[in-house]
Amino acid sequence: MTKILNISQILVYYDFPEIFLAKDNVGTNFLCLLVDANEVATKYISTAISPSRLSQFINGQVDLRDIYLTPEINEWLIFHQVDEVIIAETWKEEILPEEYLPEPGFVFQKQLQGDELILNETIEKNNAIVHLAVSDSNDNYSIDADNLGDIVKLYQVILEHSFKKALIQKNYKDKKAVFIPPNYKLRAFASSYSSFNLHFYSTAQIDLFGNSIIEFGLSKFDEITGDFASEKDFINSLRTVKGHTISSLKKLVKKLIDNEIKIKHKWFAPNQEKVHLTIIDKAKAQKIYDILNLAEELTEETKTFIGYFVQVDVEKGTWRIYNLEDEKEYSGEANGDILQGVTVKTINYKIVCQEIIEELKVTEKERANYILQTIETVE
């Protein structure tokens, strides 16, 4: 009898996936083990595993050999190819041969002390998990509701723009396909007992080997909020994001300073080897804030649009362009001379603008102001 499996998480990888999880079409977990490999072929055995036993294995509490010697369902599967869709056959013998069994004493060592919860949540959601804890400087988990809401909102904004910047630096060709909310938005699903340690999960795209695309944004957030050896190195990191990311980061650390708030940012994803932790207390927030104030140009960046002008007013020095890449309209200002001779709607242009992030004083919302620098026609 055959069974169709789909990889859900790689647990151990070395040249080939050596231990990984897969699911059948009804969501049953199967633990899969590489038992033979050469230059032309691989062979895997697999057995169904319950959530409770899987949790024990993930947390290093059960021997891998025991899982295959005493399966919860007296059945094993065998297959030879790891693809997005795995076609597995039932093992027809009553026992597994010794050469297919792992050595005694192998326990999974990926977990860190105290991180069992986030590891288990990663297994459950099969995607990146974020814990965002908010407390006062003495670790008392009591906070004004407005501050809590603002911090969560600012964190999500920073994550969104950090994600987009990181993907641009990775030179993703089809940006439109990956710059979608599910790839950078988080959903809250739980909180730790008696604290404001909020638990979020990602719905981002995940590849065959358990890489969740939101990890680019999470890693970038750690980079721009982590410890730094010198101001120069830190400013260089900040220059990789600029614009909206920096203005939101400045608001976040200012709120931490003014209200003596500490945040702990912890995240883990299926393919990661460790749980990532960043702590921002008042002292660290002040260091970040001081550097942001020294480098005001970080809130400015260059933007390029390719498309056709929808409206041009030479006298007022205003323009509006339809950007072909994201199919959105953008407007801005310019010296009237640079707009002389521009044709509306029928010709495509490439324009380079200086983007300046402005804050509206009443609502405290941000607005991007685009100042046209250069313009050229494109085919």
C-alpha cells in the first residue's frame, strides 16, 4: 500500500535531510529517517508519531531508536526520494533490520534549556514563532494598554519594512509575488501565563527545507536592535534599512525610554539551529536613540519608479506617476524646470526621487514625501 507524504520540517540536515517530519493527507505526523545513501540513491524509513511523543523527542526525552523499535502504530513506511510529494510504500516485514535502526542513545539535541515551549509551537504551527515580552525595567509585567498597543504596532511596522529591505538586498526577481502581507504579518495566538509575553506565528511561505521567508525580516530586526561594538558599525547596519524602518524604530525606542519599558524579542523557525533572543531595555534604547539622532540622513533614502505620469503641473512643481512594478500611484514635488516637456500617460519614464519620511503632528502618522531628482524616458 502506498501513502502520500509532504515534508513539514527538516530536523537534521547534512548533505541530505537525515531526520525530518512529514504529514499525510489527514495531518498525521511521520518521523522520517535516512537509513542508506550513496551517490545515486537514498533510502528512508518512516513511522507515524503522536504529538505527545513527538514533543518528547523534540525535547530530548526519548531515544530515536525506541521510536522505530516500538512504533505507536505497528507499521513502517519506506521510500527512496525526497521531493515536495513523497510516495511511500508500506514495509512488508514484521521487524526492521538492525542496519536500519539508529544507534542506541541518540536523542535530539536542538533544544535549549527553557525554550521547549517555542520549539513545540514551531512544530505545531510549522512556521516561524515569535515571543514578544513587554515589561517594566524591573521585569514586572504591568503596562499601560496604550503603550502595549503602540509597541506591538511599531514592532510589526519595523518587521514589515525590514523584511522588504532584506528581500531587496537578496535580489529577489519577483518582488511583487513575495511582498504580500502573509509573508511579513504575524498573528497572535497565545500569551504566557501572568505576563505580557505575546506569542505570534507566521503564515509566510515556507520551502521544502523549512525555511520561512519571514526569517529575513526577523534577522534584520535582530541586526538593527542587537548589541554593537562601535557606532560606525551600527550606523552601517542601519543604512541597510533606512526610511520607514528607521523612523518607526526611533518611535519604538523613544517609547521604551519615556516609559521605562523593556522588551524581549525571541524567535525560532523550523530550519534554525538556535532560538534567537534580543533584549532592549531603557539603557540600550537610549544608545540606539542617540545614534539615530546623530544620523538624521537615515530617515531619507532614494526611490526609483518606472511608469507613466498621470498628472504633471509644471507651475506648481507637482506630479503623480503610475509605478508599473507594484501597480500603484505615487506623487511628489519637483523643480518646475525638470518637468518641462514631460508627456502624460503615453510615455514611460524612469524617475529617481529622494524619499523623506514626515510625521503628521496631529495623528502622529507617517507620510512619505518624494522629491524628484532625475528623469529619463524608457522603452
